Amino acid sequence: MLEQFPKLAEVVSTLDAQLKEKHPAFFGEAATHPVSHLKPYKVIHDHLWGTTRFSWRELILIDSPILQRLRYIHQTGLAYYVYPCARHSRFEHSLGVLTVASRIFDSLQQNSASDLYALLESIDPNTDTQEDLAALRQELRLAALLHDVGHSIHSHASERVYSEIGLLRSASEELTRLAGRKKGVGEVLSFCYALTPSVAELLNRAEAKLDPTRKEEFRGKINLRNVALMIIGRARHPYLQFLGDIVSSAFDADKLDYLLRDAGAAGLPLKYDLERYLYTVYLGQEILTDGQSYLEELYRAAGTVPERKQPIPPQEFPYYDGYRLRLPKLAMSTMEQIIICKLMLFSYIYHHQKVLSAEGLLVKLLREKVEFWRAEGEDDKDLLKRFMSMTDSALDGSDFLGSASALIAQYSYRIQNRLLPRVVFTIGNFSTHADGDLVRKFLESLQDKKSKDDQTKSRRDEVIEAFESRIGEEILKINPSIAASPKEALLVAGVWFDVPVPPTIDGLNDVLGKSPSGVTVGKMFPIERWIEAYQAHRYFVRVFAFSEHYETVYRAARVAIEVIIGARSKEFFDVATKS
Amino acid sequence: MTQQLTLGGFIKQLAVLMQDADIKMSFKDDKPWHMLFYKLRGEFKSQGNTFLQSMQFDWDGPYPKSQDVSDFLQGLHWTGSVSALNPTYERIIVPDEVQKVWKAEGESLGDADRDLLLHGLAIARLEFRSSIAA
């Protein structure tokens, strides 16, 4: 499938080589796992979803280092420094997503049974629909289980750093082309893990260890290529697009699990009505346009040749008929609950200033470490292997806390002991004061994040760099002995300008489908107002610094604000320092 | 041909031109925005070094969508640079004071950027023709 995508193929082979080298008992040429006979299934209890049955294919992956590593990666990064109980891991989240994805599939089978059987027969008139459904269900569950296996130390914080590795950036561009949809580096890694020979070989060995007298659970053929496609929100045929939607879309199983899991672990009383979601979810017949032939190439690579229809005006692009995961007007209250949950989680947890402080410090630390490794001659593949073997406990080890670099050791010590930077300035959408227009213009420039190409910085990155550089220069003017350069001064004083990514609800209008009267349900749903209310009043950019350098950084950043934003009023600085 | 405009800069300057030309800018229905950029990219992809070369479109539904365009429009909205008209949020307008600032920013644009903007405006006349109910 990856003949036209050399960078993705390179990532697959790198991950495969690492698995074989690091875990020979599981993935090597003389692998011994699974050692004993396998039960066809087991049950695992989860505090959110109760008792779930896992098949032998799922169990062999759960019991392998690919999934076990996730036990040691916190789902919400360093949020436990604010919410002490938020210590849940990517591991239980992955099991939870499998459970929810499976329940959505079962609900679709119940709610849209006729459509489901008809579309399977349309794909292949000679098919055994029962066998097909069982295979699809198993592939979907594996995709859900594997969707996060590409995470590294403290989840999304490290993703920001390894996303800068050239090989992964190029692979992400290839995956965007393959999927016909923008894809990030996190999805690249999970997609590539699913395609490693190591995973296929482990599953084959497991099959050979099954007790032949036990007939429970599906034993028919599955295709890991289909699993990989579902991880990136696609499927091998447009009629099966709803499977990709279950794993990766606006209201996917991932979101349905993490909203309740993160809120519950943090102790926040946020809820939504999953039963109503499941009661109402259906298969919506819609078109998938394909103006750039990406989907045509995708389906060909996946081994299917669905009918690609030519446009009939007013339609402008060739298209495929497809089936999508859809919700009716009846589910609107559930959608509202889910969106409120998401916005509140951003406000309470992900964008909490102390969480941003801890994660920003970790990002600076990891960037320093990457520079250190590069200086020692490591290339992109080496760095990829580094990140894919790290868990949260790496901070305690010789690469970080015990590093020969004083700065890396110091930053690691600070994170481990919650000696976190404090907020020096908070800048938000303060539209009422005298400098409101200047602030608006500044915040506006931070939204312009599209760069022309790999070699050019975006407007947003230029502004951030200029702002930080100015602070560094001013620190040196105030205290010339602190460091030899502005960049070093920023590192010593623990300074950065933090610009969080605001929450978005992509594809809302699409997911809600159409009401019986033909009106798009999204038109009746004031979601834009909610998002605006959130972003206008709860979204801030901030300057952080170590407490012991607060006074110096305050003076330096004040000059940077006056020069770059142009804000000078007392009212502005009163509000910006209030927090 | 060298263009200086970023995607965001282009949207801002185009919004000014559209408002001056009395073209109603839809907000909730974002199809005209995406179609405009898809068509503009088709025309200019091989010309000059612009943000258009690296634009990517999602093929997930009835028309191509650029996440970068969606994000920037949303950003303009919540920073208060554009106003969405209540109660339906169907249309956005650029307030007078913002329009004045954006116009001033556009005064230094070169010929290549102006050419690109005029092409954008021509496409906008067609794409935004019927997106908002009267």
C-alpha cells in the first residue's frame, strides 16, 4: 500500500526494526510469545464502561510491549500537577476507545441493519455478510485499540517536539495525501505501527496457539491494512467510511472516551448521555467528493475499485457514494453536552495556566534534548526510536535528571519537583480598554499559522520568535551576566511566550446530518456562539518565567509588549498582570 | 512574480475588497470560502511563490475544505476582528475601525499580491452569490 509513500514506508521499517531489536521475545526472528495456549477471550473491568470482553487478537496486542508502554504515559500529560487524581494513562483510554467504538458499531448494526447488510452485498454480491460483519467489527476494535500507540512521554506535550522531526513531517504530508485529509504526526505513528510486520507476525503466532476446540470469538481473516486505514479515519471502500468516522471524526469513540475519562479523573462533574447517542446514531448516505483523485488512489491501494461517479451539475467534482456516521436532531441535546464537556475540559484542564506552565517547560526541555542528541550525531530515525521508547519515567533517568548537561538536568529536576514557571503577563481579548485594538491586532497575527513552505516561517511563528527574542535581548540589558546570548538568557530564566491552540469542533454541521425537513441541523444549533464565548473570554496567551527571575522578566517583557504590541496603557498592564 | 501575502493577510485584504464591493460574506456556510481558495489555488498553483502552493484540502464531504482557512476565519471571529450578525450567525462583517487598519496594511502590497487579490475577488463574486438567504 505504501509504494508511492517512501517516507511512510521508512517510518514503518524503522518502527519494525526497533520492535524486533528491543523486544526479541515478542517480535524477533525467534520470538517465543505467546508462550502458552490462548483463551479465545477474557474480560477486563473499567471504571467508566464496566466489564468488556476482549478477543484473543486484542489480548495478544494488549499483552505486548506496544500497548504495555502506554501504561506509563499519562493521558493528560502533566495535568496531575493541578488535578492530583488525573493520573490515568493512555493504556486504559485505549481499552475504553475499543469499548466505545464497539458499542457504536453494535448500535449501527441494530439501528441501520438493512442499510448495513445492503451495503455489504453491494460491495461484494457473493459475500458472507455475517462473516464480513464479524471481520469489520474486529478490524474496527483493533483500530480503536491501536489508535494511540504512537504516543510518547507525557502525551501531547512531546508530540509537539517529535512533530518537528523532518522524517515525520514528510511522512505526515504523505499521509495527508494518502488519506485526502490533513493528518498529524501522532496519526502517522499509530498508522505505521499497525502496518509493521511485527504486529502481523504476532497475530499469526497467536492464532496458532488458540485452542482448536473453543469456538468463541471470531477466527476468520482480518486485514491490518484496513485497521491502519480506520486509524486515520478512512476505510477500504466509501460504503465503509462510517468505520473510519467511528475512530477519527468530530464525534468519534476517542472523544467519547476521553471526555468522561479526563473529567472523571480530574474530579470534574461533566457528563453526556452516551445511551442517547447510541440509540440515535445511524448510517447516513452521503457523497465523498474527490476532486484531486486522492480517494481514488486510496481505494486502489486498499485493493477495491468502487464506482467513481462523474459530477452532474451543480455538483462540481467526481464523487463516491458513501455511508457516514451520523446523528439526527433527536441527538442534539447529547451533542450540546459533548461540546460543553470539551470546552470545559479545555478551560479547566488542558488550558489551565499551571498545566500549560508544566507542559511548556517540558517542551523546552525536550527541544534541548533533541539538540543534544543531534549534536551527538543522531539522525531522524534515531530520534524517532528515542521517542517511541520513552515513557513518562524517562525524566528520572540518565538522559534527563542524570544528564551531563546542567540545563537539561535542572529542567528535569524542576518538572519532577513541580518548580514550575509562573505567569508574568496574561494577554487576552480585552476589548474594553484603551489598547484593545492593538491587542486584537496582535492576537489576530497569532492566528495566521499557515507558512508558505517548509523553509518559511508562518506569521504566527515570526511574531512569537520576535517577541521572545526581544525579551531575551532586554533580559541581557538588565542583567548582562545572566547569559551569553538572548537565546541562552531565555533558557536560563525559563522564559517562553505561550500560545495555546484553541479548541475547535470540526465537522459539527456534517455530523449532525439533516433533519426530516431537509434543514441542516447545524443551522439551528448556536455552537459558533458557544465557541466564540469560550475563546473570547477564556483564551489567553502568556509569558512564563522561573519565579527567581520574575522581576527581570517582567521588565524585559514589558518592553517587548510596548515595542511589538504597542500597548502602553496602565489599564492594559493592570489587567495583564492581574492573574 | 513574488507575493508577500500570507493566507491570513490575503483573507483580510480580500474581506475588505468584498465588503467594499458589497459582497455578503457568509460565516456559518463556509462552502464559498473553501471553494474560493480551491479555485484560486488551481489557477495560481504554478505561478510564483505563494501560500497557495502548500494549501491542502480535505476531501471528506460535498466540497473540498481547508482547515487552515476554517481556523483563520474562526480566529478572526473570536479576536473581534470580524462580527457575526445575530441571531443566525450567517453573515460576517468587518467593522469600520478594523477595515481602516486592514486597508492601511494593504497599501504596501506589490503588483503580484494585488493581482492575486483581484482574482480572488472575481471568484468571490461567483462563489458568494447565493450563499446567504436574503
